[in-house]
Amino acid sequence: METITINTEYIRLQDLMKLANMVSSGGEAKQLIQDGQVSVNGEPCLQRGKKLRPGDEVSYGNRTCTPAYAS
């Protein structure tokens, strides 16, 4: 699992996907999320603006990542 460092309280799902290079654009993230191809904590998620915090796991394709606070 890949860890993505954030400097805020949370990060939105589509922004995490862009930061992790899971997608090349916000439009691509939006489409994948609306199509139900992205899972958060093992459940399909249709909310592109879902707030993610450390401990949440995002999966798409064969990649999984989680946000973590900068230390």
C-alpha cells in the first residue's frame, strides 16, 4: 500500500487520486468514481468529494493508497 502525505485535516477523494497519480485529471477521477470503479475502505464510493483522513484506504485497479499526516 502506498502512503500519500497530506498537510491538511483531510483530502477529498478525487484530489487524493490525482496526488497519487492514479489518474491524470480530475475529470478522469470523476468518471471512474461515478462508474463505481473506486473503493474506499473496501466499499465502492460514488462521492468524488468524500473527505479522507489517515487510516482510510482508497483502491482503484491494482493500486491501494492511504493518506497520512506529514510528520
